[in-house]
Amino acid sequence: MDKPIRIMPCLDMQDGRVVKGVHFVDIRDAGDPVECAKAYCRAGADELALLDITATVEKRATMLDVVKRVADASSVPFTVGGGVSDVKSAELILGAGADKVSTSSAAFRKPELIPEMVKAFGPEKVTVAIDVDRNPAMASGYEVYIDGGRTATGSDAIEWAKRVDGYGVPVILPTSKAGDGALTGYDLPVIRAMKQAVSAEIVASGGAGELSHFHEAAEAGATILLAASVFHFGNIDIGDLKTYLEKQGIAVIRNKT
């Protein structure tokens, strides 16, 4: 593996609180975003993700006050997604202290948004998230979903990832609807398929439930391992996870504290 993998806790936001669901529904409270961010930075997280999970559906902007407070509390880079619908909304989020923006539904509906943001902010500031679910009717077996996993698009997920990659985006974040919050493991076939199809880094997202799942995702080609439930509810400690991965021969980042 060329570079160390990074561990990325994900703060799914709703009404100003960190929440976590299963298969994008059955939402429950998981704490205050600022306290979560501080705790994860202390625990050795390499990056953070903050996703305002209902911003797109509610047709509103991301809560900038939360972004500002998390930015002040964080000592690692963090990516903000949810409601990133145009260059202006991305500019406001970056201005509030985020290191990167992630766009999903808006990028799918208006693909020209991706090169517009890459040109405005530089590729290193832009991540494209792709929610997927299994569909045997698709050539790859995976279909793109938008609106927080609510709306099927009829488009093949791997073909969309290739198009995204063509815009020079350095990180693609696929989340499997089947795996989300289920704690049964990442959807490894979609990670492998995207890794083979694009030059961008792939984030493993959706389904981590035990230490071995992270190892499997790294072996499948993911270089950023995102998880929420297992970190929020204390199932897995980030330091223990890094030690485990090292023992499996996976290079990790050891932050100086």
C-alpha cells in the first residue's frame, strides 16, 4: 500500500445534533457535534466528516454555525457535506472553517457543478459522495441514489464514479445503502469496483461493525476508512483500531499528541 490509510469518524447531523441511523432511517441521537469532534481528535482521528443529512431534502443550506464550532474544536482536517448545492454554498462552508466540501445530490443533478467547484477552490477542496444500492439491472450491479438515499436515479454507480473522476476530484466517497449503520461490514464489491475504475482515492463508508471490517476495506482498496456508529457508541476505540491494522500489515498515521 503506497500511503497510510486514514481513519475518518463521520458526524451525521440533524437539527444541530449528531445522529446515526440504519439504512439511512431509524435515526437516534449520538451527542453534541463539538464534543464529538474534540473527542475524536483526542482519540487519534486523521480526518472528520460532518454531513448535514437532511439539508438537501429540506432544501436548505448546511448549518454554518455548527461548522464554525466544529472548526474551532477540531485539530484535524474536516469535510462538510449536505446542502452543498452550488459554488456559493461551498464557499460559505469553506469560509466557516471546513477544509473540504462534499457534494452528492446536487452534483448528480448538475454535473457541471463539480468542475465549477474544482476551478473555484482547487481539487483538494472537493469530495464527491455517491450513495449506492445494489441493483442487478445495472451493468455494475450498483445504482446511484440521491436525496439522502431516498431517490433512485436509474444510473450506474461505477459509470457515474468514472465521470466524477474525469473532473479531477481526488476523493470519491461511496456509501452503500445496504450497509449503512448495519454493522455487518463495508460493501466490498463496490469499493473494489470503484478502485479499479477511477484514479481518485476511495472512502469506505457504510457498515463497519468490527475491527476486521476496516482491514477488509483497506485490502479492497479504500485509503480512507469512514465510520460512525462504532465510534459514536464506543464499540471501537480509534487507537485500538490503528494498532489492530498495524498488526495486519496496514500502514496507519500516528498523530503526535
